[in-house]
Amino acid sequence: MLLKNYSLNALRVFAVAANASSFKHAAQQLGLSQSAVTRHIQTLEEQLGTQLFHRDNRIHALTPAGELLGEQLLALFQQLEQSVERARVSGDEALTTLRIYVPSNVLRWWLASRLADFTAIYPHIRLQLDTYDDTVADHHHAAIALGVQQGAFDLALVHGRIKDRNLKQQNLYSPRYAPVSAASDITTSGHWWVQPQSEAWQAYRRDFPVQAQALPVQAVAKPSIGLELVSNGTGSTLVDTLYLQHPAFRSLQCSQDQAVDGKHDVFVVTRQAARHPVAVVAFSKWLQSRVQQSL
């Protein structure tokens, strides 16, 4: 006869009763009535075809069959409870730890100051953040796609759509880049810190070729260097307008009339799935909402 033919509840009740001093004590441990304990044990005895307890109101004693079963059954249920608890904790960890991969500038100038807001709304979701250099985003697409597919991270922010049908890609926003300067007059602010191959500078040269030609450009290896220099009161650069609410840029001169559209939109990238974990859905919706508030 297979185990499925026995009542699991009855086995659990017997395991406690066999190791208790009385049915009354067992009932207290289980949160049941004494009559319910008796019924469960009678059910198990009927399924086994043998008595497990001596029927004598003066004593609480196991039969030989009851002793044989009772010796190991409680330990087995305790092991089962421990296994279930470990599985539950492991499952909670997997569901509530969200691994996010974002461009370093997005984290530095926009996301970092807003994470407390997300945590206050979703205190049960723990964020695990990693960053990559914005300047290598195009060349990094394959690595990002692989990381999402293999579960290295649950969600990534990417400039430009990745050519991969196995990914879900939601448009987050279309970047615009505006000149900002530490000087009151942006035309006489000194050096323009520019990464020559950057999307922002290429768009500015396209839309304002005369102005771009006349600017005192100073090349930097990364756009982030220009952002740091200008935020510390030196020269001018082009800034994603999403970042303009950052305290470091609020006091700077911004020329919105010379803002340019970027070539690539920013996407939220996740795995294709019929149903995403709650943490992924929550962060994606929160992100969409906060970005729209910032633009």
C-alpha cells in the first residue's frame, strides 16, 4: 500500500501524541480538541489495520506497533518542517532580491537619490545594483542580453534596443541633452568637456553645427568626466535632461533652447516570460512613473 493511502494529518497527529504524556497534552500542542486527536488516531489505525494505543483510560501507552511507528515519525516530521522552512526562505530570497544592471551615470545622477522612495513603498524587495560604463553600451549589448537570459540580473537599463527576440524590452524614455554651464553665460564658460564619439555630442554637432564649430572643446574619455567637472563648477558639457533635478545641476545655467534629441531611446530589459516575478513588475512600474515625473 502506498503512502498516499494514509492520512498525512493523521500521521502528524499520531507523531505528536506518541511523544506526548497524554492526548490532552498532544491536543494542546496541535491546537486541536482532544476528541479531534482521538478521531485522527482512530482513522490512522483503521488505515493501518492495527491498534497504535492501548484502550485504557488509566494509562497512555503505545502498542508494539505504535512504538515502532512512533520512534521515528516525529523526527521525520521535524525534518520535513525544517526542509519546508528552508525552501520557503530560499523562495522568498529569490522573489524579493531584485538584481539590476544600470548605466553608471543613471545611477549616479538620477536613480541613487530615488531608491529610498522605492524601498519605502516596497520594503520587502531588496535591490542588488551593478553598473556598466555608458560609453560602451552599444558594444555591451551582447553581454547584457546574456546576463539577463542566464539570470545574472533580473532587469537592465539599456541605451538602444538589443537585437534579441528572447528579451522583453519596454521603452522607458527618449533622452534629450542640453548644454549646462557653471558660468552665467554659457558662451563664455571656458572649456566644453566633450567625449567626441558620444551620442550627445554627435547630436549637438548635427543640430547646431555653427555653434559646435566655435566652441572651445576639450576632449574627455567619458561623458561622466564632463558631468563631474561641471558639477564642481568648471566649464560646460551636455547633460541628459533627466538628470537636471540632481542638486549638483540645479544651480547651473542650462540652455534648453539648444537641447538635442538622442539617437537611442532607453529601454527596460527583462527576460521574455508569461509571468514576471512581483519584484520585477513592481520596480518596472515604479521606474516608469518616476521617470515621467522627472521629465
